[in-house]
Amino acid sequence: MQRYDTYKDSGVKWLGEIPSHWEMKRWRFLMSENTTKNTNCKERLQLQFRYGDIVRKVNQSEESDVLDTISKYTIVEPDDIMINGLNLNYDFISQRVAQVQERGVITSAYISLRPTEIANSRYFTYFLKSMDAKKMFHGMGTGIRLTLSYNELKNQFIPCPSSEEQTAIANYLDTVTAKIDAAIAQQQKMIDLLNERKQIIINRAVTRGLNPNARMKDSGVEWIGEVPEHWEVRKAKYLLSEFVEKSQNGSEQLLSVSQYEGVAPNESGSRSESFIGYKIVHKNTLVINIMLAWMGGFGVSELEGIVSPAYCTYYCDNTIALPKFLGYLYKSNMYLAEFARRSTGVIPSRWRMYTDDFGQVLTILPPINSQREIILFIDNEINKINPYINKCKIQISLLQERKQIIINEVVTGKVKVI
């Protein structure tokens, strides 16, 4: 792509050279801090960060405790720019910059920036996203958890193209990134379809077995229905026993649990003493995120490590139930629905399923040999699908990387688009 005719040193190490006619201005001349409090709950629309965007909260509760909380929130307007400056020394993955699209309220723990007349909100959103991608905010902040404030930003210098250039750059990036986002969405759609295929395989195998001609019987449980006649139904508390073993120094590998990945390394945090007291996880133990159980937030660990105290960990009685079978069974749609029924809380994002409730879950139990056969079948079928999912993930990663390179080169003037 075309470059500008001449460049100059920006005076900012990470930024390097910028076009000669661009100015360097302090933040405070481009973006002021918005601290408009939601006194008396004048605004009720609740907003939140989600993957680099500001979106409406799913549940717009107006219960008294919620209204009391949002009365302390900040009122934001379209084109305000938000920075999540929390926990900068722990979380190295979250997308921390987003542009507000509609008037509403959001936690005052975030920094709310209001562009001045000489600052195009879209251009500076892209610029700050570029800073975030380079993890420039992570060298800032104060306190144990390194929390960023406007006072630490307002006197720093950032580039300021002319108003015409800001608009042209923002328009260009809107067009280019929209095409890349559409390509990413296509890849994600394929991943979703492949995961649905995996779910169908799991649902059928763990609830009906591998023999389509097997004689069936009524399980005696309405939501389970019929099961092969040689299968049993037992409460989970007779198959699993919870154990709590806490880390003494927090040095073990940090793990997390997700809907599709199961138990996997958590790379979002740095090593710190904050992990002291986290729960120890051993191989072949069932790990459940009690807040996400109803969404499939659990799995059987193949790793040694630690998880958040908000998780529950269980040993399995291998004489009657294999951990991996239960891991597949509990991910079936039938059991996810049961976990949702047994989870408690006002809104889905706060639902929790505790050990006592989990222990009462009626569990389909084939003979041990049948469990082994089912595990082998599911593993083989999933191993046929996973390479295609991984291929899509690689494509998404490459597209995201390309998108970030384009944004960075354009907003810093390394290439010319007008």
C-alpha cells in the first residue's frame, strides 16, 4: 500500500514515526473524561463490555437492588469510548476498548472518554484498540491489580491527523474490517455446525447406546424417558464425591472450563499470589463451573493444575462409572436442561448449581463395558470432526491477525489510505 511522502519521529517509542504533517497531542485535548453519574436512576438501559463491543445486558432487571447499583453507574452517550482498565496484571487477553452505540449506563469502574470537537470517535476507537492489541495499557495502572485511571492517560501524547484524515481512515477501516468480520463469521458458523454435529453424536450414544435394536424400558423418570433395558439410573451423589484440596502457593498450572473445550489451560492470567487457595485438580477428575453448568461448563481433566474456588471438583467411583462417560453424558442436551432446572439465581448469568443440587441429578448408567464402548465410539467420531474445527480456528486466527495489522498500520500512518 502507499506510504506518506515524509515522516517524523513521534517521540513515543512504541509508535515510532508518523506522517510529518500529523500532530502529537495530549489525551486531554482529544478526549475528556465523562463522569456523569446516573443520579436517581434517570437512565435504566444497562450496558456491558463483550468481546470489544458495548452491548445491552441480556437481563434488564429493575429490582430494587439492581436499581440501587446502577444509580452509581456512569451515563454514556453514543460515540463515547470506553476503556476497561481493571486487573491489568492478570488479564492479558480481554479486548479492553469499545465504542458506545446508544445512551445507557455502565459501571463507573470503567474509563469513559468523550471525544472533543477535533477528535473523530471512530478513528480514536480504532487507535485505542490498536494500543490495546499491543498491550500498551498493561504497563500502566496502580494498585495490586494495576487499575488504570484517566489521570494516568490525560497528559500522554497520541497522534492526531486532520479531521478529514480521521474520517477517511475511519471510513476505510469500517469497510475493510467489515469484510474481514464477515469472513470470520463464516468460519465461526462452520465451527458451530460442526459442534452441533458432535453434540448429536454424543446425545444419541450416551442416552440410547450403540445398538439401535436394543430393547428399551421406561426409566421411571419423565425427563429421561426410555433407556436400554440393562441400564440403571442412579443419583449423581452415589457416583461422585466432591473433594477440596487447595493450592498452598498458587504455582500450579491455571485451568479453566468452557462449553466446548472442557478443561483446558487458562492463559489469560499471569502467575501471582492471587491463586493461593485455588482448588487443586487431578487427572480424571470431573470439574464443574457451577455458574456455567447449565451451558456445559464442565469436563473431565486430563491435566494437573488449579481452578477458581468457584468451581467444584469430583472424584468418580470407577467401579460403576467412568469419568469420561459421565463427562459426555452430562454434556448431552437432556442433562444440560436438567442442570438449568436445578440451577438457582435471579438471572441466567448468575445461575449456580451447587453440590447438593448436583448430587440429586438422576444419572443414566450403562454397564462398565458399555461405557467403555460408548467412550471409544464418541472419541473416534469426534476425532474425525476436530481437524475441521481446528482448521476453521486457524483461519479465524489468521483473519484476526490480518485485521489487527491493517488497523495498526493505518491508524499510525504507516500506510496511506486517502
